[in-house]
Amino acid sequence: MRWRIVTVGKPKFAFVREGVEMYLQRLRRWTRVELVSVRAGRPADESRELARLSEGYYRVLLDESGELLGSLEFAAKIQRWQMQGPGKVALLIGGAAGHDGELRRRADWIWSLSPLTLQHEIALLVAMEQVYRAYTIALGTGYHRE
């Protein structure tokens, strides 16, 4: 499976940059993954760029109003995607203003990390960790304990 993580702006917090890079390296052992950033600007322009960079991918939009899943449920969803398609997944993380209605309509799935509103850099780091965790659950590495 191929992952494209598209975020508005590059992380400014050093701990986020370090964490994201660590999870990218860990994930690359098991799957193709890339991080792409778009320039922060007007919300409509940000959403248009997120849509353009995710064309041809299964679009997963991060939003606090999306579907809440536990880690095991999320891992099962990723396993289904690997077995049945879509083959290419774009994880879309908006900027401070979130996503516009058009991008929401074009999303294949809206995922919530938490009902709390998270700063977009923190959401990126948490999402990366959860994707990594899902792979470790599938592989039985012992990272996830339950």
C-alpha cells in the first residue's frame, strides 16, 4: 500500500518534526509513505491544494467530527484496505481553519483522532503514530499492548 500524508504547512515544533521523521522511517520498513506539505494561505486555496495532491488516492480527511475508532479497529481498517484496496491512501490534515465543505464532500472517509480540537501539527504527529501502531498490530510486534 502507498501512503501520501498531505498537511498544510511544515511542522514548526521541533518535537513534531522529530516525531514525524521517526514514524516515517519506521513505517518505510513496511509500506511506501511520503509526507507532502502545502503552503498555508486562504482555507479555500489550502483545500484545493489538498484535493489536487490527493487525486487518485483514497482520501482520508482528519477532522474532530469524523468517525472515532480505537487502535484495533483502525488497524483492522488498514488491513482491509491492504487486502481489498484502495492501494493508495492520502491522509489530509488541514491548517488552522480546517477543511472546507467541498473537500469534505470529496473525502472517502472522515477520521477523528479525538473529539477534542487538536492543533494541526499535533494532529499530524498523533495520526502518524496511529498509522505506525496499526502496522505493528497487524504484524504482532508487541508495540501495542492491550
